[in-house]
Amino acid sequence: MTDIAKYLVRSQKQVLAYLNLLSTERCLISAAFGQSDKDTFLTAIMDIDEKKQTLIIDCGPKEYLNKRLLDSAIIKCSTEYKGIKVQFEGRKVKKAGSPGQPAFLIPIPSSIYWVQRRQFYRIRSPLSKQSYCAVLFKDEATGQEKSVKLPLHDLSASGVCFLNQSKNLKEQLKPATQFSKCSLVLQDEAPLSIDLEVRHTTPQQSNTPGKIERIGCYITNSTPRIESTILRYMQTVEREIQQMTK
């Protein structure tokens, strides 16, 4: 199991160094906020004031988005730097800049995720968690769709793996099959609407093939909100596991 701690940077000196890299390279940053997937826009770090411990980001293209951002308690910022996944949070956002060039002022975050590989870490979802993926299947008898809750086996920011023991559903869970409007329900988080593509199926236990299968899927409609919600859930699970092993 990959330790989430090695991706979370808390050193203020290192956080500043990474933010300066993003600013120098003018990396486009996706700023997500509010309750809707539409509450997001692309921005960039315009300036960093190390003495005041603040950074300035460009405002959004629409005034209503800027107002929603100011009303939000947390901004989820995510970007990519030379294949490295980067995420950090902005809090206590204020207006900045001038009438001709409006911007936002944000305190420098206390930590930053700096994932130095293209794929996010993967973690098992404990069975004790009330977490599952509800997938829409077509009922062959009626032709109507029905939602089936499938328990999670593990997940990453880019995909999920759930368990299936139904022979009827097995026929519809073939690699390359796509499912839309699925619901990923993670304990203590708001449900996420995701689209999935089955990538692989493997027996849960090699000595009893065909009984319970692990269905690995890729999230085809991933957004910064989806990634950050999954990451937050994974961090919670990792913390609980660490506390149990102390």
C-alpha cells in the first residue's frame, strides 16, 4: 500500500518552491469551488509575496463565477507540471488587482500534494466503510435500466475497482464496456456522478475463479472535483489505518 504521506508536502520552504515553479511555468490551474461541477475555471499564479505569505491568481472569465468563488470557504486547485500531479487548497480568498486587471488574493497554503508519477496511488476501501459504486445495468427482461450497488474493493483518483458476484451482471461487465451516470458514494462525502469504462476483470480469489470478481474501471469524465473528493476520502482511510497500527 502506498503511503499518502510521501506525496503531501508540509515544508513551507518546499511549498513555496513548488508554487514558484508553477508560477514561472505559467501552469494552468483548475480552480474548483461550490457544489456544482460547473463551478470551476482555469487560472494561473500571477504573483507570490513570500513576506506577506500570499499568492495572487487570475480571476475567472465570468463575474458570477468570481462571486461564487469569493463566497466559497475552500478552493480546490489542481494542475500538472511535467507529468507531476499537483493539488492544493485556497482559503480566505479576497479580491485583489485593479479594475482593469482583477485578481484574487489567497494565503499561501500550508501543504501541497506533489505526486511525482503519472498515476495516483491506489488504496483499499475498508469493508467497514459505507462506500459503494451504483452502476446502471440494462434489465434484459424489461429493457429498463436499474441501479445496482456494488461494494468498492479499491480506488484511485482516476479509477475504481468494485466487486461483483452476480452471474447475470457478469455478462455486462466485459472489458471496454462503458457505463454512464454511475454514482460513486464515499462515506462522509457527497455522491459523485461518474462515467466508467471497464478495463479489466480478475477473480477475487485465484482458487475460486468465477465466484467473486474484481472489476477495474477507469473514470472517463474525471474533473478536479471528482479527483479531490476521492483524494480526501483516501487520505481519511489512510489516517484511520495509521491510527489502528500505532
